[in-house]
Amino acid sequence: MSRCIRFAQERDSHAIERIENDADQLLIDHLHPEVWSAAPTGTTRLSEPGFLLIIDVDGDVAGFVHVLETGDISHLEQLSVDPLQSRQGLGRALVEAAKDHARERGYRRISLRTYADVPWNAPFYATAGFVEEEPATPFHQSLLVVEAEHGLDRYGRRVQMSAWLSQPLP
């Protein structure tokens, strides 16, 4: 199996959207929400500030990680792997690549928001060096508002997590 992580391009936009919708189905099956919004288009994700990396397996897009950049914040907005390619370390490879790239871009840490008790959410991120923290910045607090508007907390406890990319200041 040949794997390559690279920056997403416009030609990847349909695969990005399809993979996120397919991966979301696993979450839908786990949480049983009344409604769940479709994924944004790949073009929308590509147009947002930050970077989007894809993992290419044998020539096909198998997953992606989308990192938003706002001010001095690097935020892992979305990680999705094609369910047919799951349990092969692709998600972990994407998370590590996102952390490496954020570090190269000068960020000291990377944050995310996720479900605390979904096995492939907070427990997975904890194994990748993320720890729970309180949302302290205006950006992170704004995410709480968006989550509340979408009613995400109805389906389980939501947490913010972050991982240091360099040594914290004393």
C-alpha cells in the first residue's frame, strides 16, 4: 500500500465532501440524532483560512484533516477517514502531519473540540497527545455558541482539547 500526505487541491474537493459524509454516518449511527447537517463542500473547506491535508492511498483520497488558522490559534476543525479505510492508522498519520505542519507554521499548540465519550473522538485524540482544557479565547468560546446552535451537546459531553507543539513557556 502506497501512502502520501499532501496539501489538498481543488480536484480533491468531491472526495473530501464524500469522505466526511461517509465518516459522519458512523457518528450518526452512534449518536442517533434527529437530524445531522451534511458536510460542507470540499471547495468551502479549501476556501477557509488554514490548511487542508489529504492522505492518498494507492492514488485515491482516503482521508483528510482540516486545520483552521485564526490569529495565533491553530485549530483542528475536522478529521475524516473513509470508513472503508479505517483502522489502518490513516487518521493518526493525518493528525501527526497536521501537528507537524502547524509547528512548522510557528504555532505552539493545536486545539480541537470533540465528543468526550465517542471512542474515536476524545479517547483517540488523547492517545495523540491532546489533553482537555477549558475554552479561554474568544475564538474557542465562539465555538461553544456554534455547537449550542446546532444542539451538539444533546448527544454527549463536548470537550476542548489541545496538544503542545513546542515546549510551553514557564
